Amino acid sequence: MKFAKTIAMTAITSSALIMTGCNSGPYGNMNNTAKGATAGAAAGALIRSKGDSKDIARGALAGAALGGAGGYIYDQTK
């Protein structure tokens, strides 16, 4: 079971980093929506890391949604 958690955390973290690279602009600058989604996914996965792999994935998705929404709102009001 611990091995499955390790695999899940590795997959979530690496996919967040890959998505971050895809969201960068032509000069390497990320907008706050991408930054918020990445940070939210990492935080959500870490918060739910005591559960099973489905809990970790749900935490990452919820964190990415909340972080992305917060970053989007910040970009729009800036």
C-alpha cells in the first residue's frame, strides 16, 4: 500500500510540473492562474497524503481547482 501511495504522489507531482511547463509563456513567465493551480495541486495532494491513492488524487484536483480559481481572480483584479 505504501508503494502505491509513493507511485501516486510521484505521478501527481510530475504531472503538475509538466503542466506548469506547458502553461509558461514564450519568455518563461507563468501567469498566476497556472502558479495557483500548481501550488494548489501540490498542497492538496500533501494534505490528503495519509489516505489512499484516490484520496490523494481528489485532494490534488480540489487543490488545483481552488488554486487556479484564486490565481485567475488575482490576475483579473491586478
